[in-house]
Amino acid sequence: MAITKLSVNDCGSVNNVDPALYVLSYIIKNNYSGANGVSNVKVSAYTSTGNYITASSIKWAGGASAVTLVFSQSPWWEIEADFTLNCGTKASCNITSISITGNWGSIGWAVTFNTAGCNINGTNGSTVPVYIKGSISESNQVTVNNNTYSATNQFMITQGWWIEFWSEVLSQLIPNSGLTGAKWNNGNPITGLGLLVYDVNNILKYAYNAPGFSNKNVSSMSIQSVGVSSTGSQYNYSMVINAVITPSGFTLGRIIVYMYFNVNTSAGGNTPIAIQGYLTGGFTASNIQWSSVYNALQYNETVTQPSST
């Protein structure tokens, strides 16, 4: 389980799902193929007088560097978007909603914040700063055969995807951010899956399509997006990866899952996908008994997003 949070000035409520998770869900569910990568990004707002405005400038907030913000183990970012108020015939007005919008190829995406109760206001023509934040974190538990265990999560696939998506968004919003977007190829963004499973003694039990390893006791892998659902005051996104395996009994030590992407890899740069062409996820845990009758392995990642902040 992971938690993502998007907020404006710690008061604006989120009106729709994190676009990184929306895009990933769409790609998996629709076998999406086409021009890839983030484009046409902008930050806009509406005032209490009904006027549409766009941010006059966007910069990092809090003084931290782009790489520190986005590529930490618990990644987060915070930007300041400055708006010049258009209040029409009124002397002053509030910013009632703010949106970050863009495209992923032909897929349009947006995240909108209801800021009516935030008292973000000023006189007509004045510049008002708004602070927009995003973060994602993961839990320390894993469920196997309906039993919950403590675990040390490695870098989750959805976490890595979230970083890649938002780094591309922010690199367009802040041209001098130091972030670089991956160079995506035409075709399905997801080109394959891989798997490594070790027992508690670090003996490799299963391998499939993993860098530097021969396949072992795995015949196939598939991916499914359960999709994005809205329940009460939150949005939930779930992704499931299945592997068909040869039954074997042992005490589970580590699971590492790979998701490969259709990108031009490079020897450096500030995006994880552009560096190696894949993201990894998984966990390390002990005292989890793997049954000799299991013939499939299921790896779940679920992300919960509060719809209010």
C-alpha cells in the first residue's frame, strides 16, 4: 500500500485522481499505443468573478533542488505558481480553483483543486503566490495468502512511475529545473515484465526476464490494472502482476518485479526510466512460508489518494 497526496496551500481539496496514476491505469487497461510522454502542460485557475487565468511564473518552493525533491526514497515536490489576478470589474477577488493539465500522447489528463475555502485573494491586477505540493509514500506491510507480514519495501513500480511522470511535468513547467524527461518511442509504453524471487537464504527460486538472469521456474507474466475507484473521501488505484510458476515450497525472502518501458535509454540524466529502461518494485520479508502447491504468484500495488487535504 502506498499513499499519494496532492495539495494546495494545505487547504485545497483534490477533485480528481492523481494524473500519474490515471495515465498508468489507462495504459494498462487499454493497451495504449501511440505518441508517448508528457506534453502541453500548464497551470491555470478561476477567480471568484469567473475569470480564467494562467500562472505567470512557476518556480521551486522551499529552496530544495529538483533532484532532492523528486528522486528521494520518499519523493515529493513543491512549486510556487504566481497568478496575476483578473477580477473583472471588482476591486478584489479570490482564486476558487486551480488545475494542472496536459497530455500523454493523445490522452488528456488533469488534476483540479477546489480552493474556494483557502482565502487565496488579492486586489485586481496583483500577483498572488500559490503553493502546490505532491508526495508519495509506502507502507511496511505485505499480504501473502491473506496473511499480513512486516516487510521492507523496495522502490515500488507505481512510486517510480509517479516520479517519472511528475518529473516530466515539472521539467516543462520549470524549464531550468535540471529535470529531463525520458525519450519515449511510439508503441505501447509498457513492453514487458520481469521477476526475481529469493528464499530466506538468498537462493534464487524464480526468475523471468530479469537483467542478467536466465529464466527459472516461471512460464509467463501478465499485468492487470484494477483501475481507479472513488470511495468516500479518497481515490484508490490498484495494479496486479501475475506470474505462472512451478510449485515449490520454501521460506520467502525477497520478491523483485520489473516493468520495462518503450524508451531510449541513456547513460545518465535525472529520470529513472531514461537511465535503464525499466522500473523495479518489491519487498524483503522473512518467515513467510511459500507453499509447494502454489502455481501462481501475484504481486499487488495499491495507491490511496486523499480527495481532501
